[in-house]
Amino acid sequence: MTEQKPVSDTAATKVHLPDAQTVLSVKHWTDALFSFRVSRPQTLRFRSGEFVMIGLMGDNGKPLLRAYSIASPNWDEELEFYSIKVPDGPLTSKLQHIQPGDEIILRPKPVGTLVHDALLPGKRVWFLATGTGIAPFASLMRDPETYEKYEEVVMMHTCRTVAELEYGRQLVEGLHDDPLIGEMVAGKLKYYPTTTREAFHHTGRITDNLSSGKVFADLGLAPMDREHDRAMVCGSLAFNKDVMAVLESFGLREGANSEPREYVVEKAFVGDGV
Ligand SMILES: Cc1cc2nc3c(=O)[nH]c(=O)nc-3n(C[C@H](O)[C@H](O)[C@H](O)COP(=O)(O)OP(=O)(O)OC[C@H]3O[C@@H](n4cnc5c(N)ncnc54)[C@H](O)[C@@H]3O)c2cc1C
Ligand SMILES: NC(=O)c1ccc[n+]([C@@H]2O[C@H](COP(=O)([O-])OP(=O)(O)OC[C@H]3O[C@@H](n4cnc5c(N)ncnc54)[C@H](OP(=O)(O)O)[C@@H]3O)[C@@H](O)[C@H]2O)c1
């Protein structure tokens, strides 16, 4: 367990932050992953799946901001985020030490492509994520609109290890007891977590499990097709590129807010990974 040094101890947050929100809770999932909840600005409206810029005051007195998917649904009174801890990362080397009562900066201008409006109507939607790319789907899986729009929702999440899947696993498990959407989720949401570098009941990359047909066989589903299937993708650049090719092989085409089609993509982070 790493030592938790309150951010409020650092000179960076002694001053009142612009666009400040208060940290309400923090949970560390692994040495490299944590989630936290902050107060929600009363005026903030967003579509589930969008991201905002959040951060802390840098040592130079200027805001140090990074893009973060909002992991909570748009009806939630608080905002949740799910974060990597990049060793020596300008923001996350500090952000990982936040504690309840600390303040973070949150620029209230949500944007993004992983929104229902960017897809044509369909019967089944696939949420395809690696690593922290599950964050926008943590929002969308908790949004009643997801279950109103689709007959089936398939969440594929792949990480190297079992521990890295835990945030998503607990979230999905909790959905079934959720008073707001528990009944809507029942029978509709199919969760398919896999690992690639540790034994687990299902293993393998999302790309391979789609191409080989393994995920369809394991879940008893018909293969993807352009007429019925829609997909949203969030992972590393390499994953996004490879899974787009797989989706195209099933006939799906990339859409956008301005031109809805069968799938949409967003980067979970910029770069090759830490
Ligand atoms: C649209 C968008 C949404 C994002 N949403 C999230 C989110 O919900 N949660 C989150 O943790 N990050 C998210 N990111 C990444 C985030 O913006 C920062 O890069 C991350 O917080 C690290 O910040 P840093 O200043 O510590 O390091 P940076 O200097 O920003 O990153 C250093 C390096 O760390 C690696 N890296 C950064 N983020 C990740 C990551 N999430 N997973 C694996 N490797 C990473 C990359 O190689 C990067 O070059 C998002 C990025 C984009 C573009
Ligand atoms: N997770 C760890 O234990 C760990 C430890 C030390 C450092 N890091 C670093 O932290 C960074 C982020 O790690 P991460 O595990 O969140 O991200 P990642 O390296 O992108 O891997 C996340 C998952 O995506 C899969 N994947 C990667 N590229 C893919 C592609 N092109 N197509 C399909 N699937 C793909 C990986 O499978 P594969 O396993 O088959 O690549 C893995 O299961 C990485 O760059 C890594 O170097 C991670």
C-alpha cells in the first residue's frame, strides 16, 4: 500500500481553485488505478459518455488539466472519475493523493463522441473498452436511455490482470440492485470481461474474441451485422485502430455527432501507454 499524502498539504491547493469542486470520496483499486467522486456544479449538464477537463493547480500557478471521461451517469448528483496513476505523470502523480475535502478544478464544458446521438438506431450496442477506457461506459451502463434504446447491451472490457477488471465488475454487479435501472438491466446487459496476461474464466483480446467469433459463441449471440449492431470504442490508440478494422469487417461504419452511423470511437488516452 502506498503512502497517501494529502494534496491539501501541498502548496498547489492552498489557494482557492478556479472552477473548484470538492472531493467527496476516493477508492484505490490497484497500485495504478483509482476512482473518486466530486461535487457536481449545479449548472453542469452533460450527455452520458462525454468527457471534461479536470486537474489541479500546477507548481507554476497555472491549472494543470487533463481530459477525463465522466464515469457517472447524467442523472447522478455527484460526478465520478476513474483514473490511471502514471508514474511521474504531471497530473496523476499528484491527483492520486487527493482525499475527501480536497478541491480539484473541473472545467464545465463536456464534449465527446461516445454518445447515443452519434449512432443510428439499432437493436444491440457493444461497449468495447481496454484499461481505463471503461470510464465512459461506466456512465452509459448506468443511463436508462441505454436500455430504452437497445434490446441488448454487451460490455466487453479487457485488461492485463484480474485486479484491473475489478472496478468494472463491481459496477456491473451493483447495477442489478440499482433501484433506478435494476429492472431495465436484467436480461439486457451482457458483461464479457477478459484478461490477457493472467488466467481468468475468459481470456484474450477483444479484437481476437470478436474476429474468431468466440464472444458470440460464449454469450449465445448472433454475429455482428450492420443492420442490428452499434458499437462504441474506448481504449489505447493501438486498440482503437485494430478494433475499428474488426468492426468494419462486420460492415459497421464510423459515425460522429454530425453524421450518425454504426460505431463511434474515442481515445482513452494520448500516447502509447506508460
Ligand atoms: C478524451 C480523453 C478522455 C480521457 N479519459 C480518461 C479517464 O477517464 N481516465 C484516465 O485515467 N485517463 C483519461 N484520459 C487520459 C488523461 O487525460 C491523462 O493523460 C491521464 O490522466 C494522465 O495524466 P498525467 O498528466 O499524469 O500524464 P500524461 O502526461 O497525460 O500522460 C503520460 C503518458 O501516460 C500514458 N497514459 C495517460 N493516461 C493513460 C491511461 N488512462 N491509461 C494508460 N496509459 C495512460 C500515456 O502514454 C501518456 O503519454 C483521457 C484522455 C483523453 C484524450
Ligand atoms: N497493466 C499492468 O499490469 C501494467 C504494468 C506495468 C506497466 N503498465 C503500463 O501501463 C500502460 C497502460 O496499461 P494498460 O494495461 O491499461 O493498457 P494496455 O497496454 O493498452 O493494455 C490493456 C489491454 O488492452 C489489450 N490491448 C493492447 N493493445 C491492443 C490491441 N492493439 N488490440 C487489442 N487489444 C489490445 C492488452 O492486451 P495484451 O496484454 O495482449 O497487450 C490489455 O489486455 C501500458 O502501456 C503498460 O506499459 C501496465
